[in-house]
Amino acid sequence: MRARRMICLLLLQKSLHEMTELVNVTLENEMDLILAYKKAIRVAERLNLTISTQTTFATAVSEICRGIIEKTDTGVLSIGIMKEEIRYSLAAQISFGEDIVYNSSDEGFLYAQKLLPHLGIRTISGRTAIELKIGLPRSSGLNTAKINILIHFFNEEEPYTPYEEIKRKNSHLSQIAEERDEELRQTKIINEQKTEFISIASHELKTPVTIIKAYAQLALSTSKGQCPPLIQSYLSKIEAQSSKLTFLIQQLLDVSKIESGKFDYRLERVDLDTYLQETLSQIKLSIPNHQLSWELNCPINLKLDKLRIEQVLSNIIGNAAKYSSSESLIELKTYCNEDNHAIIAVSDKGIGISGGNLEKIFEKFFRDAEVIQKYSGLGMGLYISSKIIHGHGGRIWAESIPGKGATFCFSLPAES
């Protein structure tokens, strides 16, 4: 008997991978045992086997399944057709985790072996598989075309019971959930790699750009009166563009710090009116082609990072200047709300923002399709600004009438 089992096992190891699956059942509870029996009967019936053969095969399958269900809820039953040379067999494969102890001395295995002569156990890819098979008569006329018809039949067959219908739906939902989890995992990996690349690239670019800018400034200061005006013009353009590139590199560095959770703040106590008066006087110099006015009506103390809030103001006011005509007015107003928050509002008379984009403009790298061709930018300024404001415990939002301008507002909590 032992020798016979070994021979069967070797034969099964050789042929296991050749099975063409028709149906499968996940083995989780006693209800699945009933379903496994019905599926085995149904497949044997479609192969025109006798009723006694159908019952014998289904009983052997259910006996193995019963033993597996008692040990684990990770078992899977697959029933299909196996071809060995020119002969076909009806086969069932029950697989489960390699950590589950199941062997040929188990009661269910011994009983199934009395019913079917071809029975074996093997381990492959971390799963243990028990395989049962019964030879099909040549008179069955089975061939590839008929097997494909059977596959189509069982794929389209309606559930046998309400339980199977629920099981199918749950399986489908689980598959969708697993696919989405995998997509999220891959997206996270890609984002981490992208953030790392941005950080490395920005650091590598920063030094040569700084050197280019320094040499351009040095050349401008030492060549006055010695270089033709055209050369002076070229040097001025080099300095201006290197300054612009330095600003973009710094934005990329800020984005990488935000994404990696290394965006720190140095908070200090300030009088809002005094801070804004000093900061806006400096920002005004950066937009010489526009008028900038401010009205300060919230004389409270705040704790903030001066450089980061200046960065927010520069981004918002710089955008207001970019998207509005030369010499137009940009207004900044402040007031205190009932929650003891300072509200800073910056209004312009520019092209405005369409309603559908008012929420999107604070997303990373977002740029309105209508302005991409006409205005330069990477879509990082408002994203960084929103993160800075949120980091200070405030909120940021925008209001706009397309064609008439936009107002950007942000709040900052008063010092406790």
C-alpha cells in the first residue's frame, strides 16, 4: 500500500500543473463544504459520468475538503480536466498554506483513497496541494474544443444558492480591494521615488546655479563702463534667469521636504501689523510694474515663522502680479474674525479663476489649462503656501469672478 501511494504521488507531481480549471471554491466554512460537493457533482454530470461515479468523486472531494476546513480557512478547491498523453482525467486539487499539517494518515485522506485510487500530496510555491483524479472513458470524446465549451459554461453558470451568490460578490469586492491596495502601494513607491529624485536633483542644481549667478553679478559689477551695452544686457539676463532658476529650485526643495515630512517651522512671537508693514514694503520692490496697497485692521500678536509666511505672501502677491495687467492695483487687507483668527486677503484685478478650479489650485503641480501656454510656472507656489498655512493651524482659500480678478485669503490663529 505504501509503495502504491508513493507511485501515485510521483505521477501527481508530474501532472499537477497540466490541469485545466473549470470551477473553484474557497474553503472557509461548512457552507463551502456543501458547495464543494455540488460543484464536484455538477462537473462530473457535465462530463456524462454515471451517477455512481459522480457520487464517488464528489464524496472523495468533500471528505478532503472537510479535513481542510477543520484546520484552516485558507483552503481552495479547484476542479478541472487533466490530460496525460492521450487520456483525460477528471481532477480536483485542494490547496492550503504550507504551515497547515495534513498528511496521508488523516482520516479524510484515508477514506477518499478508498473511493479513488489516484490520490497524492505535494508542496509547491509555499502551498500544500492534495490532488484526486479519476480517468475518463475514451467514449467521452473529450477534446480541446469541448473543454473550452465547458470552461465557458461554468464561467456563465448562475450561482447554485444565495450563499454562493453572496460569496461571489464578496470575492469580487475582495479582488477589487486587493487591486486598489496594490495600486496605492505602487503609487506610494512612485511618489517616494519621485520625492527622492526631486530632492537630489534640486540639491545638485543649486550649487552650479548659485555659482552662475555669482559670476554674473561679479561680471556686472566689475565691467561697468568697460563692456559694450549689449554684453551688459546679456549679463543682466543671465543674472535674472539664474535668480528665477534659484527660486524654482528652492520650490522643488520645499516640495520634497513637505513630501518627506521634513518641512520645519521656526515660530516666533510677532505683532502682525508691524510684521506685515515691514514684509510688504520689501515685497513691493519685487513687483515694480504694479501698485501694491495695504490696509491693516488686526493688531494682534501671532506665533509664526517669518520667512515662511513671507514666502506665502510673495507667492500670492507674485501670482496676482503675473495674472493681472501692468500698473493694475493689488490690495491687501486684514481683519480679525470672531474665532480670534487674523484674516489676510489679497485681491487683484486680473484674469480670475474658473469656479471648477478654485479647489484644485492648491494641489501639487496643478495649472489651469487656459493659462499654461501664456504664463510660465510649475504649479508649486500655492501648494507650498497651503502647506505652510496648514502648518500654522490656519486655512487658505480663494474667491474669484473670471475676467474680473481673484481674492486669496488665509487665516492665522492669534497667540493663545
